[in-house]
Amino acid sequence: MARANSSNLAAPAWTFLTNHAHVILCLAGDPAMRIQDIADHVGITYRAVQRILDELQAAGYIERSRQKENARSNIYRVNKDLHLRHEIERHQTVAALIELASKPATSPND
């Protein structure tokens, strides 16, 4: 479930990326993002984010460590060299996904 945009339109019924991809994109943008903030940003529950983080960590896509200044907070490192999991996009890396999602949209005149 995706979050409604700033114009208060209803959230779309589906998106092109999975919640796992959305969580990785959040962490790539802010490695210290709190679980509740990820949940709010992605539009899923706190518990769903916890499950996704556990799955991403078990598969080696992220590493968790504690912040030195706040032992209750995590810092996440995204392993950008790993390949995506589905057969169709397996030739691409996490870095390529992050780059694609991070690029600003271009106009047809560019």
C-alpha cells in the first residue's frame, strides 16, 4: 500500500516496486531512518517493516549496527553490489535500482 501524495489523492492500488524495494530505497537515502518512519513513508505497518528488515538482513542485502551515540537506534548499510532476486532483473544490482529511483525525472526536451 503506497502513501497518498501531497495533493491528497487516494493511494494507488498497486505499485511497480515491492515493499522490500521501498524499504531499501528508504535506507539508501537515510541509513539511520527509524522503523516507524520507514513504515510511514512506505505505507505499511511497523511490524511489516521489521519482517522486511529481518528478511533483507538474512539475505545479505542490509547490515544492521547500533549507533554509537544512541544504543537504541540502528544504522543500516545497504549492500549495493548484490544482484536483484527475480529472474527478469537478476542481471541488475541494488545500486542500479537505487540509481534509477534517485534520478530526477527528465522532460522530453532534455
